[in-house]
Amino acid sequence: MQTIESNAASSEGSSHNALHSTICRFPTEILCQIFLYCMPEDEEWKLTPEPDPSLAPMLLTTICRRWRDVVVDMPSLWRKLRMEVDGDWQKRAFCYESYLKQSQGRQSLTLEIHDADWMVPRSLLQPYVDQISNLSIELFRGADSCPVVAADFGGLQELSIYNCGTAGAIAHSVAQLPPNTHSLKLTNVWLTKSEVSSFDPLAWASLTSLEIMVGGLNLIPCLLRLCPNLSSLTMMGTFTGEIETSETLEHTKLQSLRLYSASHFNTHENPSRIFELFDAVTLPNLREVEVCNIGRWPHEEFKELLERSQCPLERLNFGSFVIRKKEELAEYVTLLPSLKISMYPHY
């Protein structure tokens, strides 16, 4: 019996070595494709505050010398990094810097900021500011402001700021975007009209996609003027107050408009006034509209917007708590026979 077990173990070891030897002899191009499939999924990656030695690409460098050489020479494996800036910073800094050095090109970087002491991270990132193309900043309790200034990242294409705590004074971080930044997402970041009006007229001119919180309708004309190349606009917040404009504002590039009202702010004394937005703009390239939690749907104003704009609207999506009538929807189909209308089932 002992001899049989010994032979079985020897056979298994030989098979493993043969397989390992075969894989190691794969052409570099095939190994590269295999390594790309080994990279962790986004959700798994988000759970690791630093490069995880049990996941690719770090794990792949430990298998054998050839694999390590191939992995180290593949910048595409080193282009996504999550940095958690908190009390353990010194312990993690060396690991982060090694990872950044391997990227050798465009990098997708998420920063978790838990406090306001940001001098060390800033000095670490300085050599790489022109190669970071996708930057996501998460501000947690303890961070009283955003210490990152978008203009410092010359190669930035996409920027997201998530204010998970109570940080204020964030306007300075986005007051001037790099010339190639095309996407900006601000979550729980409330900019005022006075702040946005103070931006340089070309500060956001390169944006094609914007997600932003609004505290009133008077901010919207400022946003449309500031972003002449915008094709997708998502606004969340309160659509109350009045739009202060003496003439209809035309925006020729906007294709997608999404409006999500914070319904707990809409009361009988302070109702949503989405109709003022539809009265104030002309959108000749509009193709998709989605609304949620706005209460009574401003049918006449929206119909006039369509007629005035002569836009090729393709989709109209009603989310929860949007009160409308069937005959109103029929008028849109008459106006635009190819229009597709989808409705949340409860209203």
C-alpha cells in the first residue's frame, strides 16, 4: 500500500511539473492574454485597500521567473490602483509606489481619503500626475475638504468625487479641469450658483458627460453654458425655485437628460418646478429623457419643448412617482411615432 501511495504521489508530482513546464513554454502573447483574464473583477478589486499579494498581478509575479518578467513588462496589468489614505499610510506607501512605477502609462486610480493630512500622498503621486487618466476620490468622515485639485492631473479624462462624509469646500478641486477631461461625476457634492458662475468660462468646456447634484433650478443655465459640448447630463437634487434667464437657452450637443428629484424636498409649499427647465431650453439633438420622483409631469411644457426643438427623441423613461396621463403619452407617440416610452409600474 505504501508503495502504491508513493507511486501515485510521484505520478501526480510529475503531471504537475509537466503541466507547469508546458504553460511556462507558452508564447509570450498567449501568456499575456491569460494574465489579462486573471485580473480581479471590479467588485473584488474595490475590497482591497492596497495591492493584494493573493490576486493578480502581484500573485503572478511569484510563480516563476519567466512569468514575473512577462507580468512586469505588461503595463496593462498595473493600471488600476486603490489607495486608502489613513493612519497606516507609511506602511502602504512603498507598495503603492512600486505599483505606480509598473504602470508606465495610463492609470486608473481610486483614492480613499479619511483625513485632511495629505502631504505624503501628494508627493507620492507627483511623478505620475500626467499618466493618471481615471481618478476616483472618496471622501470619508474626517476629511473636511477635498485636497486634490483636478487641474494638477494633466492626463485626466474621467473624474469622480464621492463625498461620503461632511466635507465641504470642494469647488476649488473642480474649478478648472484639464483639457482632455470628458467625464465628471459629483456625488453628494453640492455646488452653488455663485461657485459655478465664478469658474473660468472654459473650465468645463471639454466635458461630454456630467453627473451633478443641484440645489435649485437657477444652477442649470450656468451648467449648460459652462459645458457647450455636453452630450449626457444627469442631475439629482431639488428642482425648485426659478430659472433666471430672459431668453431660451439653446444647447445643440445634449442628447441624454436624466432628472432625479430628491422627493423628500418636494412639498406643497416647495414643489418641483421641472416645467421651468422645459420652458427655458431648446435641445435640438435630444434623444433620451429619464425622470424620477418629480411628482406631476409637466406635459404641456415638455410637448412645447419637443415642438420647439424638433429633436429626434427616441426614449422617454418614467421612474417612480411621476404622475402622468395615458392620453398625454399618446400625444408624444403621435408627435414622434418611433418614440419608445417605458414606465415604472407603480404610477
